[in-house]
Amino acid sequence: MVWMRILIANDDGYLAPGLAALVRACEGLGHIDVIAPEQNASGTSNSLTLTRPLSAYVASNGFHYLNGTPSDCVHVALTGLFLERPDLVVSGINQGANMGDDTLYSGTVAAAMEGFLFGIPSIAFSQADKGWGHLDAAARVARQVIDRVLSEPPSTRPFLLNVNIPNRADADSVPVRITRLGRRHASEPVIRQTSPRGDTMYWIGPSGDAREAGEGTDFHAVAQGCVSITPLQVDLTDHASLPGFRTWLSTGAKP
């Protein structure tokens, strides 16, 4: 196998067990650089910090960490912190699934997407359930996917893969499915609380249940105990509706 340069990031923070597990999973593949948020940055999506400077530090284990978002971490790593460009960017292993609409909010996916935006093959890894159960098995799955990607690249172009792994001891021996994103119902209402000073505070409510989770979706694959791999793209254009909107603009007809 060709000696690689791999950049590893996450959104749970540089002390997260999933990050350490992913680093161990990549050992022996080449030079590894690690950069992660100083604190948990889940749900930050693709946000970049533009209103203040960022500071990078080195932990006792050699991991770099940044007082910013997952996207900040990869962006800074690729544009100045590390001198050499990586051959692969991997993110995770996240505590909890990133499936369906969740991918739009996910810092784990965003870190991988930042690598993809720079033209580097990138993979996001998540466990289906929180709690780090059977994390070693999830790490073995990550290594299997990375080995397969390196030995048989799925595309001649840069790609972005979103991998969700069931929390089970035999995760590395269950079937692997290529899937599409499912859909969720709208989130539950916000949770309203009153602070000790009498101010009203709001917590974002839990995610909605899956509403499109049929065969072929990431939800269905994981529910069946399989590993889900979903190829993602950045283009959000609704290509199917373009002709209708062009007609609407030129004639006044409804798209």
C-alpha cells in the first residue's frame, strides 16, 4: 500500500474517545496529522469563524486542537498549519448517527466536507448510537473502509463519503450497504426554561423521527444492522426544477 498522508478531525473535541479510536485505526497507513476543536462543536455544520482570530495548540498526545469549529480546524490545517497537503481527510468517529437531514447540521460531516471542498477525498465516520459502545468494532470498520478506498478508489475524482456504523461488537463483519440519505420529520419544539435571573431560555428540541426510511436509505441500512456508506455532494441546486422556474420567470407561469 502506498505511504499516505492523512488528516484526521472531528467535532466532539480533541479529547473524544472516537477521535483517538480513529487515529489508532489509521496507524500504519502513513503520516497522520490530527486537529480537532478544543471543545465539543457538534451541530456547527460548515460554519467558519470570521469574527475573531483562532489559536492552535498541541496536546500532550501530539494532537493539535483549535478554539474553533470543525470546519475551522480542517481549513486552518490545509491553508497554513501543516506544510504538506494530505492525501485523505477523515473525520470522527462521531458519538451518534449522522443520517438523513442530520448531515446538514453535522460538524463531523462538515469537517470531511471541508477537505472535499479543497479537492481531497474525504470520509466522515459516525456510530449510530451515543455512548461509545463497541467503539473498537467501529474503528475496525473505519479501517476496512479506508483500506478499500485506498486500494480501490471508488472514483477518479475527489469524493465525500458519509459512513454510519451500528454499535455492535461484530460491526466489522456485518453487511455494508451503499445508501442514499433518508429524511426526518421536523424537530420537536424548543424546550423553554427560566434562568435564575428570570430570563427566558430556549434549548433546541430533539430531532424528529425518520419519515423516509425505506429500503435504500441510510436509516434503513443501520436499522437492519448494516454499515451505511452514502456518497455526498455539495451541489444543492434543484436541477429538476430549473426548467419550470425558467418558464415561470419568462412567462409568469407557476413553476
